[in-house]
Amino acid sequence: MTALIGFVFLGLFSPGPNVILLTTSGARFGFRATLPHLLGVALGVGFIAFITGLGLSKLIEVFPFLRNVLMAIASLWILWMAWKLWHVKKAKSNDTDRPFTFIQAILFQWVNPKIWAVATSASAVISDQPPMAHAATLAITFSAINLCICLFWTYAGSLLKTILSDASKWQAFMRLMAVALVTFSGLVFL
């Protein structure tokens, strides 16, 4: 169990789409407004871990083209989000732009290649359990650890909000986050 916790923590804490988007949302909209997004990520990641533990990762191993299709869809989605971050303007009080909703954050996990990769790898760490116990262990571990990680990155982003009050600093930060997303999208294919 210690190996699983360590692996999941390192896999989820390192920068990827969720970390980048939560940090950006915390900086743009603040901690409180990003809470639905944060909670959706924690639950969505747990759900992906659960279905991976039930055997979905085996299906992807049997049909490798599914992995390529999922990676292509995920990369296009991440590139689109990066493009939007590159062009985003600083939020105003009357702005209609909002952080991800709870449901959007859950659904995003389906095209988040990092979560699939970490869940598939973690599934092998504790493969000695019956399928339902295996899936439940993965889900609880992923959701609990990721909740703490999401809280950290969202709070860190919210602390940046005052530092990024200058328009040029704001634009530089958003473009840095966009480049990080593009870089991650390219790493998916390695």
C-alpha cells in the first residue's frame, strides 16, 4: 500500500493538465470559485482509477489502437485548451468566463492522458486483490491523494492572483501555462 500511495502521489503531483488548469483557475478566478472544478477533478480521477482497476486497462492492452485514438483525442483537446489559455484575457468582475464546473472537471478526466497512464501503472502495483476490491482501493487512493494535491495547486494559483495583477505579468503567466500544456501534449506520444 505504501508503494501505491507514493506512486500515486508522485504521478499526480507532477505538472500535467489538471495541475496546470487548477493553478491557472486559482490564479484567474480565485480559490473559492475553483472549488467545483477541484472537487470534480478529485472525483473524476477516482472514477478513472476505479474503471481501470476493473479491467479497462486490459482492454486497451488488447486493442492498442484504442490507446492511439485516446491519445490523439486527448492531445487535440489539450492543444485547444492551450490555445484558449494563450489568448485569455484577465477576468473582470462582469466577465462571463468561468472555471470548469464540477461535471466538466469529471468529464475532462476521460481525455486526460496523464490520469490514464498513472491509473494503468498503479493498477499493476496492487494486482493481487479481487477485481472489485482492487478497483475500490485504486479509486479511494486516487481521490484522497488527488484531493490534497488539487487543494495545494489551486491554493498556490490563488496566491498568484495578487502578483499577477499587472496585465503583462498576467499574460506571461497564462502563456507559460499554455506552453506547459502544449509540452505535455507532446510528451503523451513518447
